[in-house]
Amino acid sequence: MTVIEVIEQLGEPEKAREVYSGELELLYQNTIFRFIGARLVECTLPDSGPLIIDDIPVINLFEWMSGLSDVVDRARFRVSLNAGIAYDYTDPNTGSVTIFQPGHWDGLL
């Protein structure tokens, strides 16, 4: 998606800012969309509980990720580069999930 497509779907963000990495962030309540140029590279949202990934019901995303072959726990993030998912467990009661484009987090690990 592009910046324009997100705004067309969700309306004007509550806040927009450029961060130190040069990414543009659009903030909507508790969801953040990040762009490089006009291209969406990641989205962070609260862990809202059970979900479906590739037609498989996942009750607990954090635990499910522990079974992935490439998972890494670093700096209170559980990350799978292959799945494009980073789970932030800084606060164990309110985890958040970042879905990212392939290659976007490679340099961080």
C-alpha cells in the first residue's frame, strides 16, 4: 500500500511524523503504519488475541512464534524474519505485533 491508499481507507491520521531512520509514520489510535518513500514497509498494532495465519488458527501469537525455525529473541522482541513478524513483549500484559516487508528488519538482527 501507499501513503495515499492508507489515508483513503482510514482517513487522515491522528499524527504523522518522520522518524530518525527517515521513515514516515502515520498514527491511528493504537496502530502505526511506516513508509519508506510512499511504500508501506511495516505496521505495528496491539496483540488483539487469536488470529488466523495461512488458514491456521493461532490462539497465542507469542507462543506460536516460538515454534518457528528462525525465531530470535532480542531486546524484548521475538522476531521471525521469514514470517515478517516481530512481537514486542516489553510489557507482558500488552504485547504488540509488527508485520514487516521481507528484508526490512534484516539489518537489525
